Amino acid sequence: MNTKSLCSAWLIPIALILSVGLMRAQSSAANSPTLLPGYQLVWSDDFSHDPDGLPDPAKWGYEEGYIRNNESQYYTKARKENARIENGLLIIEARKENYVYVNSVDHESLPARYTSAALETTGKADWQYGRIEVKARLPAGKGVWPAIWTLGSNINQVGWPRCGEIDIMELVGKLQGIIHGTLHYFIDGKHKSSGGQVTIDHPDTTFHVYAAEWTPDRIDLFVDDKKYVSFDVNQATTNGENPFHQPHFLILNLALGGTWGGPIDDSIFPQRMTIAYVRVYQKQP
């Protein structure tokens, strides 16, 4: 081999190494902590915890059963088919299948047609004020209803909606591409809600960052860098109490059907909500 050929032979693998290194650097940069002036990262999960394929039990618990809104899915607990870590991503998967669960009341075995998962940080982590940020790719099809949201940690004491709810992102399959953000609270003995919506391209094929920036005065909701809801927290004050001056915990779930999801297209399954990271920032003291 002459000198020119020898150099060419070395240049090819070097170029490949540099290319791979650049791709990894770009990927790392894309998932690196956002630098917010005056804020610090206080809690996060980049889903590198993967000893058994399940989400980190120190950070996440599960809702289990049929929970709300007349939804069609049975939420399973610590079941890889519905919630798992895969290639550094959290996968929440809704499935159409013949699943048998045990009724907790009379211990009777019953069938479920659909399964999914709802992960929550209740009892493990909650926050009062800050920026909650989730990078996700969403499912698609009639009947899907993924959500990224919070509930007041005092829900077991005061109930809903008195505890408050921040819907950072909801998507309904029948309204594909429309992202909804809503604040739920309780005023003068009645449920109140405030919010808005924004249309984005391809939420099911590309990742977007869904975020809430929450201060004592305002709650602003974003998709990527676009603010689409701005809420005056004082609107939720009643009798000197305000649910948005209390800690909240985070929920990530993929629901099916129900009061808003509507009829389910059985041909779309399985469907996945894929999450690259979750980050919570708070202002430095």
C-alpha cells in the first residue's frame, strides 16, 4: 500500500469517529439542561436508570385500575408492556389486548380490553413554583388522550378541583395536532377552568418540549418556545386559599376514550407516548 492509500485508509475511520462523536455531542446538547437565568435544576429523569427495564422506582409510582373520566384503559402497575425504559427513553404504551385483572374489592378476575400506564411522582417528589419541562413525542389516532399534568399534593385532604390542576399538555386524537393547556380550580363552590390551545406540526413524529413556568403570580404554558397560555394565579383565590400556592406532583399518562377521548379506532394499536426527559427547575435562593 502506498503512502496516499495508507492516509486514505486512516482518514475514513477517523472521519467516522468524528462523525459519530459529533452526532453524540449534538444529541447530548439537545438533551442537556436548559439554562434559565436565576434557576437551578432541582429534579430530573433522563431515563438512564435501566436495571430491569422499568422506570426508576425512586422517582415514579403508578396509578392502577380504572381511574377517571370513564376512560377505557386499565392502568397497570410496573408492567413492561405498558411502561418501560428503552434506549434511554421512557415508553408509555397503550395496547388493545385481552388482559385479566383482579378486582380489589371482591378479588374477582375480570377482563380488560385495553391497557396503558399512568406514572406519577406523588409521595416521591412535589414542587411549589418553578419550571416543569417534558420533552415528548405523542401518540396519534382516534381515541388517544395523552397528558402531562400536575395535581395539588393535598388532593386526598381537600379533593378535586379544590387541590388545583395544571394541564401542561393534553392531546385528543380526534383533534390531532391541537395541544391543550388548562388550569382547573375551585371558586365560589364551583369548578372553574382557564386555558388555551395551539396547533403544532407532527407531534406524533417529532419531539417537542412541553413546559409550565409557575410563579406566585402567573402560570405560563409553552410548546417549545411558544407561550400559548398565560394565567393570573390570583384568579384562583377563594376565601384566602389558592391551590397554586401549594405543592403539586407530576403525572404522565396515556388514556384512551372517555369523556373527551371519544370513540377508539382499534386499528391504531399499539400507540406510544415517548418521553426523552423530565426536568424541574426552581429559582435559586
